[in-house]
Amino acid sequence: MTVAPAPLGVYIHWPYCARICPYCDFNVVRDRGRSAAGEALVDAIAADLFAQAALIAVSSSRSVDLVSIYFGGGTPSLMRPSHVERLIRSVRSLWTARGSVEVTLEANPADADPARFQAFAAAGVNRLSLGVQSFDDHALSFLRRDHDAAQAGAALAHALAAFPRVSLDLIYALPGQTPDDWRHSLQAAASLGASHVSAYQLTLEPGTPFARAAQRGTLAAVEDELGAAFYDVTVDTLGRAGFTAYEVSNFAQGAEARSRHNLVYWRGESYVGVGPGAHGRLVLEGRRTATEAEPRVQAYMDRVVNEGAGWRLKDPMASADVLEERVLMGLRIAEGVEMADIAELGRTDALAPLVAAGWLAAEAGRIRATRAGRLLLDSVTGALLA
């Protein structure tokens, strides 16, 4: 019996940002012109890709099927299009794709030059993820974004002219914002032509300026009940506009508009992580292995030169940890997880009360979170896996 190739995604982290947002806890540094002169980092990323491909080839008996390349950050739209093209070619030379490959690049509206977007499309990018965050000037000011609502709308128009698929990132539950305010913003966003929306509740991540403001008592996260109201508005408003919540925070107009790369994460498939601070999940020597790259830019480049790959962590995962991660991630998506995974973890006894409470549903040998369960997903998965 022939075994089908294993799906593989590739994540490329570009750490530079023109401005560091106060809610962001990603591995980012101020750009200060470094993206324009980023040849050394591109060299290191290309070498890291080659090293990881060699290890995958010698340690796995199963061939792979390249399904996605994702340029995240940071702000990869600050990169030279020629650098993006070089890395796309590197990835495609190392792994075979049986079908089309989704190639996503994250961009900020402030970088939305039509010629630049066309250059990224010519380089091989076929999906743009636009970090609009809001179409409301007051909200954008609070978030300390470097664009306004008019720029956001113009950036989306330029993106739709250049790329066959465009996704919008939006943030809700801001101080002073009401569910009605959010509904109007969603209606505006849904009317502008993007086929995918990622909508996230504002969270106060440790170590960020917003978290420090919360410690000083000058900023507070919304209460759970109000957060649930915002989420209901999100699902209902986008649903009326033809979007389906295929993941807790991600909405698409049809299956073809879903993020194939993010589905790699949520389905527990393999992905290569390159660039400073990037994470990966690979099958090495027969075991699923968690990787994490050195987060400091110069140290990452030095590690690639001296050790071949940019990893500072390469950790074979225990079987139980692999299963738990698969369940935690899989319950985020509408398709859920297989009942066999719950049984293998020995947690079928914890399942019945969660189904009876209406938080999980059991259908055709799979377990999925209901809409009510998604509102309490951390608690639900905690009870299931405790």
C-alpha cells in the first residue's frame, strides 16, 4: 500500500518592524533600514532551509508534499521583493509540491504601494495577510498603528488588485468599544472584498506595553461576559456576510479561502520554522520534534554559520505530548479531532460531561467544539486533558 506524502508547511520569520505595537509579544525589533539591507539574514535563512531539508530527508521514510509558505513577522512587507522571490525559489527547490502552494506574506497598510504589491505577486506571493486591525481611526490611534482608516481601505484595494486571495487581521474588545461599534466595523470590513478575516480579542500579553499599563491600573481587559458578546457579534455579523468560522478566530468565504498554512498548525501536520525565533514541528528520526530558532538576529545568523541550522532548541516530543497538542489545536477548528485521539489519551471518561453540557459534540467518530464551547475553549480543553 502506497503511503501518501505528508503535508509540509514552511514558516519564514522576518523580525523587523517600522514600529513596535504595544500589544505585540512576537519576536520583533525596530527596522531602522535593516530590511532594505537584509542580505545577510536572507543568506542565513536560505542556509537554514537547506540544512533542515537535509535532516528531514535522511530521518524520515515518508516523502513530503509542500502545501504552504508563510512569511510572517515582524513585517515581511518591508523585505525586498527580490529577497522574497529568492526564498520562495529556495523552498520550492528543496521540497516537492503535488498541487498548488499557498504563499502568504504579511503586510501593513503603511507599506501598501501598488507597484510593491505587484512585485511581491510577481515574486510568487499569492495570498496577502493585511494587518488592518481596525477601520476606525480612534481604535487605530489607541493601538498606535502607523496608518489611518483611509489608508487601510486604500491598502486593501491595492491588495485585491495584486493578489488572488487577501486576508484581513482585526482586533476587537478595545477599551471603550461597544459590541455595536464592533458590528459596524465588521460590516465595513466584510463589504470591502477580502475573502478571509482573522478577528482576535485584544489580550494583554506579558511583557508588552499594554500589559505594563494594566499593571499600573491604566488599562484593563474586558470582562468575560462582554468578551462573549463581542464574539457573538463577530460570528453573527460575518456569518450574514457569507463567512464561516472554520476556526475559533478565523472566518472564510468558502473552503478555498481558508488559510492552508494555519491548517497545518491546527491539524498537527509538519512545518519548518526558519528565521530568528521561528518555531517548527518536524518528524526527525521517527519522532515529532519541536524546534525553536535562536531569537536574536545576529546570534541566529552565527548559529546557522557555526552549527548548520538556526535552532537553539530541538526537542523530541513524548507521544502523550504530541496527542495533547493535536487535541488542543484540533478543537480550535470546525472539523475537530478524531475520537481515537481522545481514547488514546485515556480521556474518554472526561468527554461525556462536556458533551452533556453542550460544549463538545461527538459526530461520526470526531469531537468538535460547539459554538458555546468555543467561548470557553481554554476551560473545556483543560477539563478534557487534565
